[in-house]
Amino acid sequence: MQTMTTFWHFARGMAFASTGQIDEAEAEHKIVAEAEEKTPEDAIFAMPVNNKTKDILRLQKTFWEQRSPSPRKTMPGGLHVARAVKIQDGLKYNEPPDWFFPVREPLERCC
């Protein structure tokens, strides 16, 4: 799967989650999670900055897990956001950024 397609699945999953369509949201999340699992550690997201594709996918997966209203969630939301912030803080600077919004803001609101 192309990495950019996961952005579509991520957004779609977030939309489903925000409207209470949990099964549909989790199906989209599963696609992102599977893409992250199948991506080699050394795959490059975009040249010339060379952030790792796996880091971008891991960020999507972790942020989604924090935002998910699913009762099947296993970790308090703040811990997922803290993990997502750590991943985002580890990305190399790029304009425009490889990840399109700051994940730190929900951490400041929730914890």
C-alpha cells in the first residue's frame, strides 16, 4: 500500500470515530496499523529530509488510538498522546512538515 493512502484511511477513521461509527473507524485503523507493521524500518518517507515512513505510520496509528472512543481501547488517552508527541518530536524538521498537525495540543488539553 502506498503510504499516502494511509493518510486517507487515517482521516476516514477519525471521521468515523467522531460520528460514533466505531466498527468502521476500527476497520480504517486496522488498515493503517497493518501498513505500519508491513513497512520496513529503513523506508524513507520523503527526500531530502529522510524521516522514516514507519515513524509517520506509527504516529498515525498512535494518535488514532488516543482519539478513538472505542471501549476496546487498552491505554488511557493521555498515554497514547504522549507516545505520539515523542514520535513527532523525533521527526526531522521539514517544510511542509511530514506530519500535518501538532499532536501536542490534545496532550495539553487532556492531561
